[in-house]
Amino acid sequence: MSSTLAVSDILGPWSGDAPTGLIQRCREAWDTPLESLNDLMVATFLSQNIATKHLLIEAKRRMKDQERDETEYFDGQLLEAIERLQSGVIHPDCLLRSTQTIYIGSLSVSRDWQRTARSSHSKTPRK
């Protein structure tokens, strides 16, 4: 994996606001190289189904080769994110629809990777 590869390289540049703490953390880390993210942000992106192909490789590398950096909210958060992703369980804060639109709070990352605000009135079925 390239040491400079960031989520923005995979999904494109960030656009839009960040109305919640979760979205703000994602926005702040969007351009950070994957290898430079802290364990909390790797776990967060995995839990939110963001750039999972690349971040799963990075997370497994960390579990094998590195000590935890003590940024996780709880011990084992990174491992839990890996296991949840591999089991196919979607984090309750992330709704993945068959149209390949990912919802994180009011942020939507669509199949063509454009971000738009989700209406509070929209109804999205949970998987």
C-alpha cells in the first residue's frame, strides 16, 4: 500500500459541511495518509464502511505489526471494527443501501462519491 494513499484518493475530495462530531472527525482525517491515521480513525472509517478495502488491509497490518496507539475509545475497538466488517454486520450509525449510498448522520456518500446532505424526512431501510 502506498504510504501517501488517503481516503480522499479513494473516494475523492470532501465537500459539504460536518454538522456532527463524527462527521467532523472524518472530514479532518479525509486527506491523511492511511498509514498516518490513528487507530481510532481507522476503526471509525471501518465502522462507517468508508474505504474498507484499503483500510481493512491497514487495520490488519496494525494488529499484526504495531502496538495500539491508545487513541481508541475502548480497548479492542480496532479489532471489533475489523471483525464486524468481516462478519458483514453493518454498524448501526452507517446505513448502506443497495444503491451504494452510505449515510453517516446527515452526510451521504453516493456511488459516484459525491457527498450530499440527507433530508431528515427521507426514509432509508436498514439492512
